[in-house]
Amino acid sequence: MAWAMRPYDQEREIPANRRVGRARGPYEWDWSLEVDGALALAPDFDSELKEPPASVSVPPMAWPEAPGLAARAAVRERERARARRARRIAALAVLVSLAAVVLFLSAFGAGDTPIVGGTTGPAPSQRLLPSGPPQPQIVAIRDTLRIQLPVNQARVTVIGYHASGTSALALEPVGSQANAGVFGRLVQRLLGNDGSGVRYYLLAGGLGPQTGGLDVGAPVDTDVYAPVDGTVIAISDRIVNGRAYGKRLDLQPSGNPGVVVSLVNIEIDPALTVGSSVVAARTKIGRVIDLSSVERAGLARYTNDVGQHVHLELHPAASLASP
């Protein structure tokens, strides 16, 4: 049966489910044992079925920055951004400068320096007249040996180097390579001009060192002069396809007994004999002949003629190999 309100509650007219107006006292409840008591004693199944909360890791809290740190970090970031912009501008300036140099080289060539060799237009009229010996001018080097230009500068049409056999010694060209690529011309311009005014071409083909053979282009009958100081040690026929075409001249350079300078594509001057002494750029040794009927000259690619020339090689004295 339900509990009856106690006389104390009736007298005060205070509901049994409200707290009595005392500082510290029990609650008075109006409840039924059959209903309220059963619900009150029912186990908390929900709390038993719930999984216990799992532990999780959270990132540590950031320490508060000291006053002024944020401002200094912003300043550093701005400085880094300015440095990056400066590097990009510098790189762009370098690229623009390189492009300007390439355009300059393409537009103006090698400049106003007098050029020996590399002429592709028709030979001027003075090339058809006797011109005398050349001015002393070095065109190639081998160790301490200096090879002088064997033809008067006014008669030179073009200068080229090519491979000329495995026994030929490599020569070091003097001047600038006229058929170098864009990068090669840029490097030559940045490294500076040697002041020689000589331009040469590298020709493809052949065996041995790429600069083993030196061709100095000149019209037929142009006088040829000794390229070194020395002595004539041999004069022989130049054989092409079983026939003699001109002569071969072997010179022993003074002070360089280990090598021999050989010249072909020339007709020997009658005054020259074995044992004769020669002086570079002063002693006439012969004249240029025409071999276009039996050989195709690589120099013809860079001239308006058939590429007539005097050919020069350097060999070890022990070999005396034919060119």
C-alpha cells in the first residue's frame, strides 16, 4: 500500500517531494514500493554495456611566444622573400646578358679586327698580283715550335685544320674557330681575343688528331714561303692515284731535331735543293698548284674557288711518313 503523508507534512502543507525548508535535513518522498521501489532498484544495464573510454593522445599545447617574437619572425620572413626575389632578378639579368652577347655575336660577327683566313667572297684583284713574302705571323704551335704563315696575308682565302693520318702530330691553332657553335663563340668572346686576327675552320674527316693537317688556302701560282727556320732535308714527288702531282718538301726546324715539317701541293722553287737553309716568312720555297682534278678540297666549302691550298704537317723525325 502507498505510504501516507506524515502529520508533520500535513500540518505544514509542504509537498512530500520538496525539500524541507531546513538548513540540513533529509528529503521527504512520496513513492510506492511496488512501482517506484522496483525502478529504483533496477540495475543500470546501460552503464555495464558501455565500453570504457579509450585514452587518446593530443598534441602538446604550444608555448606562448614571448612578446616581440611574432614581429621578429615576420621581419625574417620578409627578408627571406626579398633575398629570393633578388636571386631571381640576378638570374634573369645573367640570362638577358647572355642573350645580348649571343645576339651581338650573331649581328656583328668577330668585330673590326683584320682577319686572316675565312674569306668566302670572290678573291680581290690584288690576290692575282705578285704580293711578296708574308708579314711574320704565327698560325700554329707545337711545344716550342712556331709555325709561320707560309703565304702573304693578302693572298690567303681560308685556313683550315683536319685529321691527316695517325703519324701526324697535333698542332695548336692560333686565333679563333670560325665555325664554332654558338656556345663556342660565346666562350671565345668571353675569354678575349688573342689579337692575332686569325680565323680558322675545323674540317671533318680523316684519321688521327683533328688538327694534324694545316691547309692554307690561296689561288693557284701563289708564292709559298718557309713556315720555319731550318734546313731542307728531302724533296720528293707527291703521288696521287699513281701519278706525281707537285712535290713534297721536308724541312728540319732549327732547334727542334725531333720533328720534321712537311709541305705538299706545291711546285718547288728551282733554286731550292737538299741542304739549303731557309728562313721563316723570307725564303721562297715554291708556288701553289691546282689539284682539283684529282682531289676534292675540304676548304672549298668556305671559299668561292675549288679550295686550292698549301698543305702542312708535322711528323716525328723518325717516321717521315707520307701525308
